[in-house]
Amino acid sequence: MENFKATKITVKGRVQGVGFRPFIFFIAEKYAICGTVQNNMDGVKIIAEGEVSSVAAFVEVIKTKPPRIARIDQIKVEEISFNNFNSFTIIESERGGKSSLVIPVDTAVCPECLAEMEDPENFRYQYPFINCTQCGPRYTIIRELPYDRPYTTMSDFLMCEDCKKEYDDPTNRRHHAQPIACPKCGPTVTLSSIKGEFLSTGKKAIDETIKYIKSGKIVAIKGIGGYHLACDAMDEDVVQRLRQRKKRPNRPLAIMAGTVTAVEKVASFCQKEIELLHSPEAPIVVLKKKENDTLPEAVAPGMNTIGVFLPYTPLHKLLFLNSELDLIIMTSANPSGLPMLHKDDEAFTYLDGIADHILSSNREIEHPIDDSVVQLVNDEVHFFRRARGYVPDPIFTERDVNGVIALGPQQKNTFTFGRYDQLFIGPHIGDMGSVEVTNHYLNEFLHLEKWMGVNRVVVAHDMHPQYETTKLAQEMKASVIIPVQHHHAHHVACMEDNLLKEPCFGLILDGTGYGEDGNIWGFELLYGDAISFKRMGHLAYYPLPGGEKAVKEPWRNAVGLIISQFGIEEGKSVSATLFPEKQREIEIIATMIDKKINSPLAGTCGRLFDAVSAMVRTCTVSTYDGEAAIRLSELVSEEEVIDEYYPFELIVKDGIVQISLKNMLKEVIKEIGQGKEAKQISLKFHETIVQICTSLLSEATKQNPFLPKKVVLSGGSFHNRYLLTKLVKALKEKDFQVFTHKKVPCSDGGISLGQLIIASEKNN
């Protein structure tokens, strides 16, 4: 038996509900392996007996060529005694022991299913719900665990004989595909008028939807995670009508393209971006707009980028097949301040007056989820939003985080659960500003908590006393409740994203965050780890007259900044030259600042970008979160080179470096007066921020020469491609080790990860 070997192979990761056992069965047959494969509470256990070379080849294929949507996090191979199996079989699952199971994610339709859907001889020809173990809905249809059909929204549909035969066949790629369906036994689509009048069903409903979109109508379409509003992206009139009806004048709209060839008409991309578009996760990818493209300006006004994705469900694909449609606006249907619409009655209620028609289906969505959004910077994937296709996949940590829960921030909220060495980040919730969003949050939170089997031991929340998550934390039954400073959470989120534990610098640039002194932080140089931090430097504070009003109307923010630097009288005069139409309001703002009426002190990168954006008249009033800063950043490209920047001053006060911008402001105002273009000022301003950050870190290391030159970059301002690209390069040239986000957004969508790690370490 010296040429033969018996092994036990334990595989952890996303290995259930992804066709892993049929895959193992198939390669066992190929390599003449005898033994068994079974699911257990850890993942998959394989007993493999065969020739030494065959077992080695078998293990190598498992490691290097797993099923399309499987993800192997750990594989352990042990030599064991022979059981003398004479065949290979799939055996009943083990259900004992502690669980480290991973809930499967929703996945884009696979090439095999698409080929069948387009084959007139196939019994699933043009069926909009075709799926297999390699694709289709998962997380969004689960009612309870274990992930079996009776515990999903597919329990409403009894399998026909043809589907049952495939489901039971261990060699078939639909073996135990829980959402398996066909036209005989599965869900159907229905087209209705917005008033609920039935129009058509099945293929006719899809054909009529295409006809309506081509004729300039807006159709609400139910997808995997909720409703989208769809219209012809090449029709300027209908795009403007959609904006008017949805009260969304400027926010960029995402485009679904039928093919990569269609994407090529409007955007530039590299091979890695094509791979992202075609990936099982199928996120929206932010691409560079082509100059002189034919896309209506109304799709993404004032932007040099565009969010694009490919059809990720069979239904989406059918909208493009033989329809002459190339590019469709596909934007989430929920009105501002509400979570993703996913119930049919909600769609008819909320979309009356917005959509003309509704294409719904009778497959219910249990867990609504937004589309994920990513961009490629420095050849690395950066998340704007981590949602469909990625949630609730765990991130692995080198710490024991069991029983720790983090509730997240107020904006761009996510929550995170810790289970042993796994971090489960919940879906993108959005802004915690309404009863509906809070209810949605609690529904998703409580489900995931139950599924993970997590005992609430420690609860972390943002230290802002008025945040909704702070109130929720106080209502929760937990042994320990830990408030976490916003920017410390950013810092540690990026550390954890790079598996760093030792203290390092954190450069945190964002728009807001409750500081330890009660002021609004957001341009921070910190030093520390998950246990503690020290503030090493920050932007000098200035008043935000009107508080939130100054955020929504950046010209007010600009006036506050100018008056703080030049004094009341000169500040009023300078402000009046920049905003002559606002002279009366400027007088009121000056009084508010002078008397300290509703003028909180802030020092944030986001608000600084807003102020400059307003000063150069790129955006004086924001219609969506971050618009002014985004519009200013869209005037520049990371490929541009400039060797000049505005003057600034670093002042060391009580061991903390403060950034003074008075000299910069003088120069900006002077150049505006000289008629310099907004684009040129924006470019020089961007380079100034790079120089400020580099100088800030250099000064901090000069003051503290024994600290390691290691820095993490976090905060929403690092979505800015120019800032991220140029700053990473500049810091590396100064011999800093630089770390950026990899698995979670740099913005507030990554905050809960940092909160959890901080709370876990403090509790330990």
C-alpha cells in the first residue's frame, strides 16, 4: 500500500450552497479517488483514498480550481488510516459542534445558465429565473437557516419532476440548488401599470417592458435585491423626467450596459475593470467617461466618471437580448430617506408619480440589498459600497472577536458581528434618518445576529450622543457598551483591513465626526492602535454657520471659513465679492459667527473641499451628500501633473500640529479675482492637500523620531482618485509605509469594522 494514501481534507469558507460537493464528486471520479464528502458545521469534510500522486493532484485541483462562487479560506490535509472505500459518495451532513458556516451570497448569472437560457431547445429557454449552484439569489431569499429550500422564499414553489431530477442528481450542477426553477414550476414576472392594472405576464411582459423603455417610459423592475427604476440611458428627455420625478437633480445615475462593447461607447477601461464587470459579484464599476461620448450629460452631470454594470440576473439579460437597447439607466427606486424598495405593495405606493409601469415577480425578497459599487485606483479595488455579491461574506481576523457587535455610524451605515475569528459586516443600510431605515436596520441586524449564533457580550457604537445607533446601543442588553470615537474607528478599520496590530499613524480625511473635545473633526493625524490613540495634528477649526445648513449650502461654509481667517469686517467684504447675490445673508452669518449662534466649530477635509467648490462656483448648493466636494474633484484627473501649490502654515501648539489655511485662502481668492479657471484652481488645491498631508506627517515624525514611519489612510475623502494616488506616491517617496483599504470602504461604510476591533481589544 506504499503507493496509496488516505487523507482527511477539511475545507472552510464559502463552500456550502455553491456546488462544492458535486465538484468534489466529479474530480474524485476523474482521479480514481474513493471516499466520502459531506457538509458539516465547519464547512466541508472529505475522506480521500487513492494513489499518492492522484490524491496530490485531487487536493491541488480543490485548492486552485474550486467552483466559480466558492471561496476557500482554509484547507487542512491530514493523513489518516485506511477505511478501504470502494467508491466515492456524497453522504449526509453532520450537524454537531460549533458553527463557522458562511451564508452564501447572491451571485450573477453564470455563463452556463445564460447559454441554456438562449438555447431554443432548452426547457428553460428565455426563463428569467434560471439558476444553478453557481449563480442566482441566496442571501436575499433566506428566511431561516439552514439554507435549504423550505426555509427560503422558494418554498412557495413546488419543484416539478424535471427540476427534482436535477436537484437530486449529485453529478448535476443543480444538485441541491435551492432556488432551482423552470417555467413549469417557478416564479413568473408580471407587468402592470403604476395604478396596478394587469397588463401581461411571462415573455410577453418582458417584451412589453422593452417596448416601453424604448418609447421613453420609466419602468420599475424587481431584481434580486429590490426595485430599480429603468429607462433608456440615451434618451435625454426621459433621463431628465426621471430626475424631476425622483427629485434627484444632479446625483449620478448608474448605467446597465448590455455588453462590454456597449460600455466601450461611453467609458474607458482596463482588463482588470472588465474582469470586475464580469465577476460573480457583478458590482457597479466607476469608470472614466470618454470625451465626446454620446451619453446625455443628464446621466452624470459635471462628472468625468460614470458607474456602469453588466446584466447580473437572467431577467436583466433578457432586456437586452435582440432589443436594440444598449444602455439602460438602472438606479435604485427607493425615494430619498427610505431603504431599498422590495415589496410589491411598497413599489406601487411609493412609485406612483415616478414610474409609468412596474415589472414585478412573485419570488419574494426577504432581505433587500443595494448594488455594490467599486473603483480601481493604483490597480487595487476600492469599495464605495460593499453590498450585493459580498454581503454577508465574512472577513477573517487574527483576533478573537466572539460576542462583539458594532452598530456603525449615522451615515452610510453598516453593522458588524464578531464570531470567533470571523467578522460579518452587514448590508449597506444608508443614512439612519427615518423610522423606515431604523426598522430595516433592526430587521437585518436581528436576522444576522440569530443566524451567526452570536451572544451579545460587547456592543460598540459611535460616541456622538445624538446618533441613532447610540440610542440603539443604550436599549440593547449587553454586558459591556463601549462608545468609540469616529476617526479612531476609521484608523483601526484600515489597520484591520491590512492585519496591522502595532501602533501606527492614521491620516483620516472625511466630512464629519464627533471629536473628543465636542467639535467636528475630519482632517486628523492620529497615532495609536485599537486600545488607544493620540491626536497628533488637525486642521484649525472654523465655524459652520447654521450647522447642517452650511453642509447643504456650501457657500455658507465658505463664508464661515473666510470670516474665521480674515475677521468679521474684511471677511464680509471678501465674501460679498465671491457671493454678491448673498449680501443680506452674509450679514446674518457674520452676526451668527460673532455671537456664536448655531455655529459649531469644525476642521474637516470634506467641508474644506465644499468651501473651495463654492468659492470657484462649481457647487454652491448640494443636492446630495458630498456633491460639492465630488464636483470639485471631478475637475481633475490623477494623470495630471502640477508642480505648484498654495502656501499654508503648520503651527505646533501643545505638541499638536495645526494646519492654518489663511495664506492658501488669500491666494485662492486672488486667483478667482484674476479670472483663473475653476479647473486650474481645483488642481492646485488638490496638490496643496497632498503637500499639507505629507508635511503634517513629516513634522509629526520630526517631533517624534522614534515612532515608526507607517501610516494608514482612511475617511471618505480618499474616494478622491487624485488625492489617493498622489498622496500614496508622495508618502512613499518620504519613506513611509502606506496602507489603504482593501475589503471595506474608506468612508463610513467601514466604520463598524473599526468600532468592533476597538471594543474587542478594550474589553480584552
